[in-house]
Amino acid sequence: MLRRRRFKQSKTLHERLAEEAARLREEAQALAPGRRREMLLRRARQDETAIQIESWLHSTGLRAPT
């Protein structure tokens, strides 16, 4: 039977998403307007949305439905 290779993340999901979003925005700024630049900006916005969702899910205001 094959075993899954597991490793512990050294950074939180929030940190990884924020770094990727910043990297994508920097890369997009270096490009001329076009399809590739729009794709990078879209991925950066998706990462930022994921950060908001992740922080919403981990907020203390959330309660299980009763």
C-alpha cells in the first residue's frame, strides 16, 4: 500500500495567499496590458477573496446552526 507523503506547512494559509497575491500583482505590473496581465490580476483577486473567506470562517462570531 502506498503511503501519503505529508509535511507540515511552515506558514499559515493566510500568509501564503497574501504572498502569492502580492507576487502576482508585482508580476502583472511589469507586463503590458493584455491577456496575461489580466489573468494574473484575476488570480491575485481570487487569492484576496480566499483570504477574506478564510478569515470569515475562522472568526469568533461564527456559530454552528442550531
